[in-house]
Amino acid sequence: MTTMDNKKITQDTLLQGETDPLTSTPVHLLNLDKVGKHYGNIIALRDVTMAVDAGRVTCVLGDNGAGKSTLIKIIAGLHQHDEGTFTILGEDRKLSSPREALDSGIAAVYQDLAVVSLMPIWRNFFLGSELTTGVGPFKRLDVERMKQITKKELQDMGIDLRDVEQPIGQLSGGERQCVAIARAVHFGAKVLILDEPTAALGVKQSGVVLRYILQARDRGLGVIFITHNPHHAYPVGDRFLLLKRGKSIGYYNKKDITLEELTAQMAGGAELAELAHELEALGGHKDVVAEVEAEVEATESRRA
Amino acid sequence: MTMTATAPVTDERVGKKSTLSKILGRPEIGALVGAVALFIFFAAVAPVFLQPASIATVLYGASTIGIMAVGVSLLMIGGEFDLSTGVAVISSALMASLFSWYFSMNVWVGVALALVMSLGVGFINGWILIKTQLPSFIVTLATFLMLTGLNLGLTRAIGGSVSTPSISNMDGFDSAKAIFASSVNIAGVEVKITVFIWIAMVAVASWILLRTRVGNWIFASGGDSNAARAVGVPVVKTKIGLFMAVGFCAWVLGMHNLFAFATVQSGEGIGNEFLYIIAAVIGGCLLTGGYGSAIGGAIGAFIFGMANKGIVYAEWNPDWFKFFLGLMLLLATIVNLVVKRRAEQK
Amino acid sequence: MSHKLSWRKLAAAAVVVPALALTACSSSGGRTPEAANEGGGGAIASTERINVALITHAAPGDTFWDIVRKGAEEASAKDNVELQYLSDPEGGRQAQLVEQAIDQGVDGIAVTLAKPDALAGALKKAEDAGIPVVSLNAGEDRSAELGAITHFGSNEKLAGEAVGDRLATEGYKHPICVIQEQGHVGLENRCAGVKAKVPDTEVLYVQGTDMTQVESTVTAKLQATKAADVVIGLGAPFTLTILKSISGAGSDAKVASFDMNAELAQKIVDGEILFTVDQQPWLQGYGAVDALWLNKRGGFEIGGGQPVLTGPTIVDQKSAEQVLQFAEEGVR
């Protein structure tokens, strides 16, 4: 039993008394094994292995073009993989539409696509899954109930809104993400995919969103948190998948990696060091080599 | 899970919204204020404007714009445009008239066939739009031109003239006229039936828009079709359905034209598509979609009716009418823009 | 899936409706089989076949021009002329049509001069190319100057004055002249002609492309102007719509008209419309083509440098009976 107050999020509080999450359930909620995808002769993704469990956060890290979006599209049912296996609760699946993914309990919250900004919050909350009352041609929206539920669900996530009738565009970026997350939770999502939820946000708003991620996790959801920022991923993540140019370059449990290592991997520290060696071997100018080496060090210390 | 909620996150910068500003946030408010102002204005300068019979005339003039504006408003909220509406009305009337006349059939057969055709034109508009991903401006501009040509060409080919032969002495004409083009006597004032059809259509459209799932989908499809698709809204069906709804409105108005005048000039209707769009825009529908109301479109049509007839009642030089129409459109669009900016404020 | 369903519905409707239709024939009205009246019937001229272009400023779908065209077609049939009919309401584009006809090397051009200045350049080219030109319908005052052999038409102002005279003698004081196209010179002239004879004439502008707006605007005018005792429509379809406005407004104003069609002739016979001024558009089309043929045949020039007037002819209840039959044929 943990109590979330406004304590600082640290690795220690998260992993207190935890065993290896991989062994806590007999089957994973989601499991990808050597999954690959190509568009024509362009390989967008290959050899990706990862797992998602209830009450755990799996972070997918990578720079632009690393294959993150291809990966989530496969999981969210927008694309299908060509190689490897994708299992949901141990069952081999290929999802053909977002609807099918939703029916399997996988909900995606996209950074830009989360909401229709001109529509009221409650309409957004129930968009596509509206509650109705009445029969036949008199079937109508159950407006009051939807407003109540919206208000309550948001309150449970820690957002108190006076007016769920206001256009969602008037909310802050973090709050909008929260509405989308609350919505997914309400509609019975077991797996929540968050696509760069912090990318467009400032420091404070990012903190708010990270807190919602933990709330969702503590409600027993499996969370896939996609980001390019290890500083956002490390505090909340339980597992980390690193992607580069469509390939997995590492898959770690939290106990096996430190923030520094994660950052170094992300920043391509090894690559830079390699470049320095190469330059030296080629007999390049000393000052250039020194510059690259300085850059390697600077990156690491800056990130640390 | 036994977690207590974290402290509520509120933004101290968001002030409390007063009831007044809530009312001011409605899409049709600008149009409503304009309509009231215009009404008072004409009532003051032309007392005859206030006669019940005059109001019935204004309402009739407004209804023939308003019936189409219902469909056009919904379509615009759904994020699309239709430039073929003006001629589609005439196409529908021509279809019913020429078919019945050529095969010497009960006019109701032509009426039914015209409905099928109008819905079909709407379906094709929507379907091409979805399949090609072209802007609706281009697709419906093409439909507009094709329908214009078909109207002229087929009418001459079938009827031998540019206007259809009169069908007033054919079977079913009287019953169809009773439904589409009769008048209802209310306390001594003859009110055209189109006024009631119009009001009924606005009511149904408002209900659909605000109180049904489909309405939610229309707003979402127009507001952000990608987001809507991502949460499972059937955007394709919604948009095609909207074009078909516009087709239905064109059919209703086309049947009125046919049974009110018994003949149809094949060159009519061109240019009216802009009046319908103007009514919808003055009524607060955003050109970019996702915002607006059916009532707004109705008020827009009413404003048009008032301005159009008010100038006659006031016995003014009509040379300036188009200028004021343009000015009104500009003002309405600016108001809408301000509203949208406010709604999107972060 | 949904598409298929919709298609199926459409297909079903396409099959079911005509099937229903077969059992739903109208007992009256509708098309009379083989009613089409191929005009002419007389012998065809033995002259060599020539090409004539008839280029008007007609807006698509205007009934009036149908009759002009029919007259031209009948003259072509008789005179062994290959007729090419073209039209564009915009002056510049009408001029382009004239130039195209010149490029094609036609043997004669019949053209309406609604916008004489726009056409002056093109007509000069025709003159230089030695192609005879006849003008019709509009522009009789500029016709000779622009090099046309002659002009077939009715003076709009005169026609208006004829209506005004007739109304004045019948004791009407307050006519409303309904113009269906704002800024149209010919229509303005008609109303000006009426006003010249009946000073209290008022002009009302309506949107001619929408009959429902025509009807409601005229109704509004009648409600506002109780003194109005006669309403003048400037085209047959508009006059017929004005009749509805009058009953809608509960007014007892009478109706007079310009131009003609079968239904209008019938209404005159029935006494619902006082009279109409016919400018005999069929004659304009016929005369223009025939004049070009005559010019080709023997270098004839009709009219002696003066316009040939095809109107105004007033058709009232007395003469309407006789005209009606021709109107049904689409000749009047």
C-alpha cells in the first residue's frame, strides 16, 4: 500500500520491496517477441522484444525516426507487424483496427490526436463511446450522466473542473493529456499507450503528466510510455526499451540500469567515442579529435 | 488501489466563467443579436414590416433559404463544404418533373425518384471526397458544374425546351402540392407550408446535433477528424451521411419549387449555394468545421429574409443590398473568429 | 461494408421505383408521344449550303432564347443553312465567340448587341474578312455603326411605352415593374418606357434565379405598396410567378407582361393577365438568318439601313386565342 502525496518521485519510493516485475504474473498483458515491420523494402522496425504488465510502466525511448511510432501503431492496431509474434494475454494476435485494439483493452493517447479542442470536455470524454438512453428513433445522449461521470473520473485523477462544459481546448496541455488518460481508464483500458505525452510541455506540466502516469499504473494498468527524454522515463518506468533506427539497442529492467547509463545510451555516447577513435586512427587533426572527446564528456556530464 | 487523490490541479489563471460569458460563448449569439437589431430597425423604419402578413412573407423568403441552410450548416460543422446545393435543388425538381412528364406517370413516382437521385448525388459527393481526399471545395465545384450542365442538357433533350413542361394537370400533383407547396391559414394569415417544414427540420437537426451520438460525431469529424477516427468515430460514414442530408434538403426545396410553380427553369438555382453558406456562416458555423449550430443557420437565413424583404418594405434602393450582405458576412465571420480563438485559448 | 449496403439500397431503389412506376401512370397530362413539331415543312432552297453562326448573350436556361433559336432553326432548314448556335452572357466572351466564328470562316454572323462596345473589335474583324453581319434583339441604335446589314428587334423603350400607353388608357395609375436581373439595360429600358407614360411606376428588383424569392419579394412589395394597381412581369415565367404573389398577398392588383409562352397565352385567354407585349422573338431569329441568306443569294439588304422592328405587338384577350396555338408550338 503506497500513499501518493506530493512526495518527490524517486527511484527508491517506486521500487521499495519490489521483486522482478517480469516474474510477478504468469503471462504478460502484452508481449512482443522479435517483432518487425517493413513498408515495401524499407525496414521500419525489426527484432523488437518487449513486455507490458499490469501495474508496470514500460518506457520506449528513442530519437526521432527510431521506430517508436511504428511500434505503437502496431500495438494500437493501425498497422500490422510482418515478423515475430505479438501476444495479448498469451494469445497470438494481429490487430486490424484501432477499434479491435480498444476491444482488447489497448487504448492509445496520442500527443496531438488526444482531443477535439472545440468540443466540451464531457463530449470529448465520451467521444465514440457515448452513453445513450431511450429506444428507437428517440435514442438520445444521456447528457447528465456523462457530465457526472466525466467530473468524477477527472476528480479521481486529481483534476477538479468547475465546468465540464467548457471547450477542452481551454485546458492546459497536461490537463488535456489527463482527460485522455482518465477516459482510457474509464473505458476499461488494460494497456495505456502514451505517445510523447510530455514532449510539448514545460517542466511543471511534465511533472503533472508523470504523476498521472503513476496514478494509472497504481490503478493496475499496464502503461507504455513513449518518450525521448530519459529524465522523464527513468523516474516512472519499470522497464526500458531503447530503439535506434528501427532496431532495439537495449531492453532493461530498472534494477539493471542507472539513469546515467540510460542517458548515455540515448545520447549515443558510445557512437561518439567510436567516432573519436576512428578520427584518431585516420590521423586526423588532434584538435578535432579533442573536440569530439570533449563533446562526449560534456554530453554525459550534462545529462547526468 | 487505495490511493487518495492528489491535490486538485487547477489553473489559477482561469477565471470563473459568468453565466453571461457562457451565453456569449454560444455559436449563434452573434447572429441572434444581429437578427434582433435588424428586426427592430426595420420595424422602426417601415411599420408595414410588423403586419402579420408581412412577417409571413419574410418567413417564407427565409424558409426557402433556411431549408437548405439546415443541411449546409450540419455539413459545415462536419468540416465540409457543398457548392452544388443551389443547382442540386433544381436538379431534383427537374428529375421529378421530367420523369413524370416523359413517362406520363403519377408525379409521386417522380418525387420518389428525385429523392433517390438527390441522396445519390450527396452520396457520390461524399464518397469521392473520402476516396480522393480532395478538398470538398473542388469536389463539389465539379458536381456543381456537372449538375448545371446536366440540368440544361437533359431538360432540352427530354422536354425540348429550357423549361420543363407544366405538370399541373397530372395525377398526384394536387396531393404533392398540398404537402410541399400549400399554405396554412393561421388567424387569417396565409403562412406557407415551407415555414413549418423549415422549423421542423431545424428542430430535428438541432436535436440530432446536440442530443444524439451522430451529433457528437458530426462535431468531432469537423473539429478534428484524425482525433475522431482515433477514438473510434465512424468519420467516413458521418461525412457521407452529411452530404446525403444536404441532398435530402435539396430534394425538399426542389419539390417545393416544382409544386409551387408547376414548371422549372433549367437555369435556375445558380448562385444560391452561396446564400446557404452565407446563412450558415452568419449563424456562427465555422468554415473550418467543428463549431456551429442548426439554429444559427436558421437565424442566418432569417436575417437574409429580413434584409431582403425589409429593403422592399422600407422602399429603399436595392442597389446596396449586396453590399450590406457582404458587410454582414464579414462581421459575422470576424465574430466567429474571435469566438474560436477564445475557445482554443490554452 | 457500409458502402456495399448503401449501394445495395440504391440499386434496389433503382429497380423498385421504375417497377412501381409502371403501375402508376398518370391519367392526364404528360408527354404526348410524337408531339414534336419539326418546323418548316416547306421546300428547301436550292442554293449552296452555307454556314451561319448565331451568337447571343443568352444566359443558359432562358426560355426567351429558345424561341429565337427555333425561329433561326426554321429559317436554316428552309434556306439550306448550317446553323451554329452559341451564347455567352458576358460581353468579352461573346466577342471571343464571334472571333471563333470568323476563324472558322462562316458565311454569315447573326449577333445580339447587348454590349456593343465589347463586340466592336470582333465585328470589325468580320467586316475586314468580308463576312456579312446581321444584328438582332438588342442594340438597334449601334447596329449600322458596327457594320451590320440590318437589325431585327424590338425597341425595348418603345415596348415599355406601348405598355405604359395601354395601362394609362385603361386607367391604371400605379404600376410596379419587376426586374429579374439587376443592371440589365434592356429590362431597365422596358421599365423606363412604362414610367415615361405612367409617372407613378415603381421598379422592383428580384433575384430571377430563384422563383421562391421572386414570389416572396413581390408579395412583400404588394404588402408595402397598397396603392399598386398593376404589376408588370418582364418575362413569361416571372409573370406567372407574380400571379401567385398577388393571390398570396391578397392584393387586387392586375398583371401585365412582356414576352410570351403557352401558359401565359392561356392565362390571357382566361382573363387572369391583362395583356403581354410580344417582341416576337421567333421572328428575330428567323429574320436574322433569312437576311443573311438573302444577302448571300442576291446581295440584298433588308430594311434600307433602318432596323426591322419585330414588335411591340400587344396580345390581349381578343388576340390571345389565336396566338395560343402558336405559343404551344413554341413559335410565339
